Amino acid sequence: MKINSNHFIGFAAGITASAACIYLYKRNQSRFDAWLGEHGIHLSGPSVRNPESMTLEELVAEKERFEDIIAEREIAGSEDETYDSN
């Protein structure tokens, strides 16, 4: 089967439709997720968890993760200052 112009047109139409759907979803994400939740579909995402509901182990793990990120940024910042002074 050879690839012809119909394949390219179909591919372009699919990409365009996908981009439009992603745009509309992101624009109305909270309403769409709430509607799905009403119908029993709960999406898990990078939402912020309530610290009050976390266990002690989860809180300690988050604290350590934040400390690691802070240390990495401090190191990166001190390296930038070193390069700027030269």
C-alpha cells in the first residue's frame, strides 16, 4: 500500500483535532474534571495534597525532597555567582 495525499490529509486532520481537544480541555480543566468526578471517574494528577491528611512518613519524605531541591538550587546559584565574578 502506497502512501498518498489522503494519508497526509488524515494525519494533519488528526493532529489538528487533537490540538483543539487539548486546548479546550486545558481551558476548562477544572469544570471537566468535576464533571468526570460526578460520573465516577476520578483523575489523579499532580495536584497538591493536603498536609493535614498525610501520614508522618509522607510528611518526612516531602520535607526531605524539598530540602534536596533547595540544596540543588543553592548549589546552582553559587555556581552562577562564581561564573559571574570571573
